[in-house]
Amino acid sequence: GGWTISGTPLDLHDPRLLAIAEAERQFFEAEYDGYAASNANGAAFCRSAALILMALLLLRHALSVTDADAEDDPSTFFS
């Protein structure tokens, strides 16, 4: 059968029970929205940090390119 609490049957259409369920749903939804917003900010920060590090590595690699005939400073290659 049905669900019981302390031996009495539980009516799932009871307005008090429905009000409690709706309040819990709104509470968890608001909490999840706050978590999702903070998580999105963290993901944006990580993406920005990764792009900056990749740009620095690319610049380091580009500056290490030297001419095979001359041992000049790599920065003169770009100027």
C-alpha cells in the first residue's frame, strides 16, 4: 500500500505537505542558482588563466627561434 507516518496513512495531496514540498523546491533551486553562478565565475577565471599561460608559453617558444646562420638575439627576429 500507501505510505504511513506513525501508523496513519499519508495523503500526498494534503495542502500542508504540498506547501512544504514547494518551499523545499524553491530553497534548493535558489541555492543551486547561487552555486551555479559562483561556479561559472570560477570557470571563467580558470579559462582566462589558462589562455594567459598559453600565450606566455607561445611567446617564450617564439622568442627561442633563432636563425641557423647567425646567433643573434631572438628579439631582433621580430623587430
